[in-house]
Amino acid sequence: MSGNIIALDIGTTNIKAALISSSTVLSSRSCPLKTVISGDRVEIDPLLLWGDVQRLLREVGEGVEVAGIGISTHRGTFVTCDRETGVPLHNLITWADRRAVGLCDEYNASYTTRIGKSLLWVLGRVTGSSHLTCLSTFDVNAANVHFRYAWVLKNVAKTQ
């Protein structure tokens, strides 16, 4: 088996694929990422993305035996799919999407969160734990995938 691998990088602004041997880059291709940005919304059409990924993989790996593929991508980007068909129910919600800011603000301002943070601060002071004291200062933000997912479940009709 060949030692060639394909490196695939799905970044913020483009997608890159490279065929790499043990000693050199044999070929590489890239294309712009078709990101939809409108106000707080930052999305990617999953079907367009998949088409671009397939095309780049074909272009760099055509006629060559490939031993493996390494993938680098946004870990906080997600899509919800129909559980029976696998069809995406909405565009990919990227790490940069800001529509969940209101949910984050509500959570950070809630009495439960404020009491929890106060308890962490007191425990940190009593025990001398700088870790607990530090934890008492953290707020959640829209980069947290859980809050963006909660926003989708609350606002995208197909997911309800």
C-alpha cells in the first residue's frame, strides 16, 4: 500500500486539500468556502460544502492510491440532520454565529448561575484554591456550541 495521505483543511474562508507522500506535497488544491453571513448569522450550506470537499479530494487523489485522510476543521460548527434520512435540517451553524448571544446573556444573568459563581468564589477563598476562584469569573458566550444548538432547537422549525 502507498504511503500517500490526503490532508484536508476546512477553514474559515477556504477549503484546502493536499496529497502528501513521505517526503513532499505531490499536489494541492483549494477553493473558497461559501459562507453565508447576514447580521449575527454565519452559516455554510452543508450540501455545497460536501460537493466542494468531494471535488477537491478527487482532484488531488485522482489516479493515486491513498492510505489515509487527515481532516482539520471547526470543532464548534454543527448541523442537525433528520434521524431517518440523514438530510440536513438547516445550514451548518459555524463557530462565529452570534444568534445565541441572548441565551448566553440570560444564562449568565440567572440567579442560579450567579449563586453558583458566588459559591465557587467563596470556596476558592476558603480553600485557597485559585482554580475555584478563577472558575467563578467565567461567563458562557456564543462560541459555546451548546448554546448555539439550544438556539437552533428553539428557533428552527424543522428541528422541533
